[in-house]
Amino acid sequence: MDAPAIPSADVSHSHRQPATFAERATLAVLVTVVALGLAVDTRRHRTDTSLDTFFTSAHALLYAGWLACAVFLLYVVRRRMAEGGRSIIQAVPLGFEGAVVGAFFFGIGGAMDLLWHTQFGIERELKILFSPTHLLLMGAMLLLAFGPIRATWMVDQPPRARNMWPVMLSAGALSSVLAVFFQYVSSFDRPVFTATLPALLGLDQIVRTQSIVGLIITTAYLFGPVLLIARRWVLPLGACTLSFAVVAASNFIYTNFRPVRLTLVLVVGGVAVDVLAWGLRRCPARIGFRLFGALAPLLLWSIYLVGTVPGHPITWSAELWTGAVAWSALVGLAITVLLLPPVGAPRSHLDS
């Protein structure tokens, strides 16, 4: 599956230089530390019923990851200012703009979070995912995680595994952050198709509806970054495995190390999606991209079914579980439609 053609970035009038591979790789590793620190902190909120302070070891890990990102970005900018006599704006590497903004707002969000906890106490359960200060931190983390992807987008490099691993690592960190904040509808916290639910007051239908919505959302945040990257490059073998492995590690941590089987399903799913991408390389680029968007989620959720059913028979009706899996394919296909404009479409006002 060759990458669909895209307009190359015109940076001829820019005084700023692209980020080096070492800079992109370093930031990718650091944002992954932040994502895993978020998972550790989330686990603490979920399991420690006596939690009553902002100053915890989990918070220390999370904010240490942010501080490492901020210090590294500051170092990169200051070094370029010193070497080329550039202004502070010109010294920000191409593609790192959002990461710099994210690092700044993470610091603001952390200070606001401390004030929020002082005023309103420590959140638990569902409230931790809707605190305004936590949502600000989420946005900052997404900007940080997208930095290496955007920076790599600005350079012309062969899509080999040794070049692409920082991109896929960042994609995994980005998806991990979203997985934490959508954990209330997660399909990887507990098996959904085999759950036994009471029919009292229609509770079973409510929970199944929530699970279907969760499957759709999970498909979007798992495959959205992957499809964006596949829009720009041919995915090397191992790319999706690496991205999904980061999400699996985060999920395993914040769920208190319980869903071992589901964690393995996610990793195996990444391997299978990599094989699918490799198998579609001989297809015409645009057709292969569309097929990958539709078939990759279908493959992942089929593996999910196979991995969760043994010893726990499916309790959903055939219409519900087959339709839910089919929905994932439609979501993936829809993402490719949004990412790839029609053939021969004129340049839009955003392309100038």
C-alpha cells in the first residue's frame, strides 16, 4: 500500500529549520513517559480511596515527564538561537510549535490543578476525567504527543522502521492519553461482548449501548493517528505494533494490572494490522488506503472477539455484536474519507 500523494510542505520562505531525527526521537520518548505517567496517576486515583493530597509519587512521575519535555524544548530553542542568531520564534524547529505551546499550557494547567484540588479536594472515579484543569492538561499532552509526528511530517525521509519509530511511539502516546480520558467507555477495561448483565429496568440495554459507543470511540482514537500517518507514509512492519503496545501498557497500568488477556489482544491486534498493511502494499495507493481504514478495525475487533470468548460465551445477540464490529469498519473508512480529498480536487484555501 503506497502512501497517497500529498502536497509537499513549502518551507522555502521560512527561516526555521526542521527538527533533527535525534530531537524528534528524544521528544517522542519523553512524551511517552508523560503518557505512562498519566496512566500511573490515573491508577492512583482509581484505586486509592484514601487519596487526599496533590503531592503524590504518581504526580511526581507525571510532572517529571512534563519538566523533562519542557527543559528539552528550551534547550533545543536556546541552542538554535545561539548557533544562528535567530529570534526565539525562528529558533523553534518546524513542527515543534504545538509541542512548545503544549509544554507551556501543561505548566499552567498543573498550577491551576493544584489550586483546584486545594479548593475542591481530590477527584475520584468519573470526576477525574471531567475536571476542567485535567482537561486542560489533556489538551497540553496531546499537543506534546503530536509534536514528533508534525515535525517528521515536515521532512522528506524514507519510511523505514529506523526512521519511523519516533512517529509511531508518539502516535501511541497520543492514543494512550485519549484512552485514559475515555476510559469510562473503554472496551479494554473489561470484555464487553461476554458480560452478563441484569435486565432490570433495561440496564443491560443501557450498558450495551454504552459499550457500542465505546467501541466506536476506541476505534477512532486507536486508528485516527495511525491512518493520519498512513496518509503521509507507507507504514513499515512493526509500526502499528509499537503504537498499540504503548496503548496496551497504559491500559494495563491504569486498570491496576487486571486485564491481561485484553492487553495481549491489543498487542496481537497491532501485529495483525501491521501484516494487513504489508499485504495491501500492492494495491493502488488510494484503494489500499481506503481498504486499510476499513479492514484494520474489523481485524482488531475480530481478534478481540476471538481473544475474549474462550470460557466466556457471547451474551450479545448476533445483530448487536456483528453490527458493532461492522461499525468499527465504517468508522475507519470514514476517517480515510476525511483525510484523503477526492481525486483531482483543487487546492483549498487552507493549502495556501
